[in-house]
Amino acid sequence: MKRNILVGLLLVFGAVVAQAGTVSMGFIGAEGNQSGGVYTFPYDFTINGGGPYQLMCSSFNQHIVNGDQWTATVLNVANLDTNTVLTLESPAAGVTGYLEASYLFLEGVSALNNSNSDPEGLYNWAVWDLLTGADVSGGALSAGDETQVQTYLAAAVAAGPGLTPAQFSDVVIYTPTDMSASGPQEFFGFDTPVETVPEPGAMALVGFGVMGLVGLVRNTKRIK
């Protein structure tokens, strides 16, 4: 009996952890920044029904349309290492590549907050070049814009050796559970309560399980 309750508690806790590590994402639409014939950061989303949240796309090759919904795993960049990077959409970029992409994401956010000083979303193109491992911007942008993208990218690469996961503890990576060719993209964003706070129902189950275990322990003491 005691073993069964302990197993039950472990299953409940496992469910809570699973809920905390995945979210439901809904694409609302792009806010209007664009260049090279495509929309760029910021993109608006709902996350677990809340929002909107402004995210930056990490993949140039995948495509989504307004209203698309999917499930994504959530990785805080502070937990990025040689093992967790293998679960991401572009593992070949390695830890350093994703840290440099996080650097570019924060630069893009800063530009957006500074009177949208990057209306063509060139920081997003720099992320695409970086994680794709190819100069995708070179074939799509004007010469002037391409020069700016390469300037952003060079700054990120120069900063790379000094970057650590802990520096980006407020940045999270939303990776779709479906990473097939027809699946959605991966996105950078900020940490939100939905990814760290378990559902009330799950917490109630944990509470009941703990109460049951306490009761069992008390009953065992009485029998002795």
C-alpha cells in the first residue's frame, strides 16, 4: 500500500514537471516589421491562452500562418548546455551559437523598445543567418541592409566567447514538439509564469497525495 502511494506521488510530480515544460502556442500575427519580402520580429503569440507575447523566430526555413496553434517545449537559456542544445531546432549551432542568438534577440528587443529603431527586423535576419549556418540574408536583402546584418552578426560572434547561459536567465526558447519539415518554427522570448507555475488542478493532486502519504505514516505509527 505504502509503495503504491509513493509510486502514485511520483507519477503526479512527473505530470507537473511535464506541464511546466510545455506550453500551447497560438500565432496571432506579425506586427508589421518586414524586409526581404518577409515579416520579421516581433511576432505576436498567445501562450497557454494568455498574451499577446512578442517573440522572435529562429528558423528561416519553416513557415506559419495566422491562427496556427501547436505545442512547444520551453527551455530557459540559463539551462542551456551540450545536452539540452540537442533538443533544439538547430543543434549544429551548439551552445555558443544559441548564446549568440540570444544576444541578438536582446539587441532586437532593445531596438524595438527604442522607438522601433530596427523597423526592417535586421536583428532577426542575423539570427536566421547564425542558426541556419548560411547567408540567407544575402540573397534577400539590399546591399545596405545586408551590410548591417553582417555587422550585427559580427558583434554577436565577437561577444560569443564571453557569453554564459546565466547571462540570459530571462530568455526562453520555445521549440515545437513537431520539428518535421511541415512543422512550425522555434522562437525566442521571455520567461512567463505559464511555463513555471503548475496548473491549480495538478497542485491539488499533489496536495492530496502528500496528505494521503502523511496519513499512511501516521497510521503506520499507530499500528506499531
